Amino acid sequence: MKYAIVNVPVAALRRKPRHHKEMVNQLLFGETVQVLKTKGDAWVKVKSLHDDYEGWMTLSLLEETDEITALHKPVFVTAGLLTRISHEGQGIHIPAGSSLPGFAEGKCNFNKKSFAVEGAVLNRMEHPASAVLIDKLVQPWLNAPYLWGGRTPLGVDCSGFVQVNFKLLGIDLPRDAWQQAQGGEPVESLSEAQPGDLVFFDDKEEIVHVGILLNKETVIHASGKVRIDPIDKKGITHAQTGKRTYRLKAIRRYW
């Protein structure tokens, strides 16, 4: 197997090939990988093809696919927090931002299988990023619990939250906050920022956190849970406790 596609709602990617090892990422339904190596009958080391992130996962979460399907940039993605799809009468619920390869006439088609899609679908190429669209996409995530390595509304970390929502906007970002801070265009100050800009925060000069500006005064981010907090030129203040939580380091614009 050289290329594979995720055939479950969400698949854990681990640092080492053991179930009890750290989960470093999750891959969503329809996302594709390149298989780098195998270990025994159960584990494969993969590179996710949308962001080049590497890790270990079990074969049961994947099925082999062809190179064209694997390398094709997804156009259609699920827009609802959870979307039901079904194949031969059996249904599953897949999370926001899942890829829908071969989508046409309400069905996702790959590997000679067809899945009926019962929910909102977004064409990433027809809906350019805007402040209104970003606000519409991120607001339903409020109170989603924090989960290290998570990328779904049932558990998400700060950079996973940003990455999935920007995927919906047609913008493919790297996985980790420090990587995301290296792209886009720099914004010199918060006074020059716009809704949808990414704000990055550091700890001893290392980028450790990222959020999405809703306006010059508020940011939505995953910290304990997905929440909205006030922001100023120094950083984020917890809306309930009034304590300073993150120190602003940089602002980047991707659209």
C-alpha cells in the first residue's frame, strides 16, 4: 500500500505505534495519506497529504486508494458540525471539514463506493474567505472541549481549530501553531488587524498558541474549550477571571 484514505469519521495519529502513546493529530474522513512504513500487521507510519504531518495509525482506519485520488486537492467538504453519510444502508456521522472526494449530485464517490451525504456541503473554491463567513463557521464550535491533537467539535486543540476552519475557507494551513505563524502576511499591530487574521502567542519566544480574530477586541480560540476572550496589544485576558492568559507575539493574514 502506497496511498490510503481515511474511511472512518476521525482517525487518531500517534507519535509511536502503540494505542497508549501520545495522540499528536487526527485525520478526518476522506483525508488521504502516503504510507511510509509498516510495523507488524496493524500499524503504519503515514504522512498526511494535506499538511505533510507524520505519525502512526492503525490500518483498520484506512483503505488503499489510487495516487490520483490521494493527491487530488479536496474541493468539497462537510460544513455542519456533524454530517450523516451512508453507504448501502449503513450510516456514520463525520465531523466538520471532512473531505468528500468525487462529490456530485449529493454523493461522495471513491474506490467504487458511493456515500449519500445528508447535510451541508461547502465548495471550498466558490466561497472566498470573508469576515462574515469566518464568523458563521467558527461560532458553532463554541464550548467544544480542548483535546491535545484534536481536530473535531468533540475535541480540538488551538491549531487544529484554526486548521479545520481555514480548510473550509479553501486555505490549507500547516498543523502546528508555530508552523502556521511562519506563513501568510505579517500584520504589524492589532490596530491594523482585520477579522479572520490569526493571532499567535508565545512563551519564552516559542509560539505556543493561536486564535482567530473576530474583531480588534475579541479572539476565538481553543483554551480549555473553544471560547471568546478579549484581546489587546499585550495579549488575551480570560473573560471570566480577568487574568492574563497569553502574550501576543505575532499577527498573520492568510487571505
